[in-house]
Amino acid sequence: MPIAIGFAVGIGLFACWVAHLVRDQARADVVDRNRAHVVTLERRRAAHAASAPAPAPLALQIDTARVVRAGSFCRVPGSVARSGRGETMVCTTSANGRPRWRRADRHKQTA
């Protein structure tokens, strides 16, 4: 009888060990799948960025730019536009942190 109890305990411990290995392998598979998904997304983004058309030259950007007012808020620092009088405007970050439109000739003097 004691041999049968020892055998049963050994089988129970073996079953627990196998269950632990299976659970650990399942977790590792999920981590590998997530990592592969992230790598795939990064590669897609890189391929999309590489296939994007090159930005237009500055002269072309200014010709097709919208009309803005000096001192009004803008979104992307470095953007180029024209004023109503035809002056070139550049979006720059102001002292309070919000970007605003400024004349390009004044921007070059302060930069």
C-alpha cells in the first residue's frame, strides 16, 4: 500500500509539472505573437513612409500655400504660408509655447 501512495504522489507531481510547462509555453507563444505583430506594424509604417512622395520644394509650397494673418495661431511649427499682402509667413513657436504665424524675414533675424 505505501508503494501505491508514493506512486500516486509521484504521478500527481508529474502532472502538475507538465501542466506548468504547458501553461508557460502558452504564455511564451502569446508574447512571441505580440512581438511579431509589433514588428509587422513597424515594417508597414516604414514601407509606407518610404513610399510617400517627397515634399514639394519651398517655392512651390509658398505658391500653393493658404493665406494667413500674422500673429494668428498655427498648428505645425515650420509650416509656410502667405499673408494677404503676399509676404511669406512661417509658423514658429512663441514664448508662451503656442505656435503663431510670423513674417519669414523676421523669423530669419531671430533664429
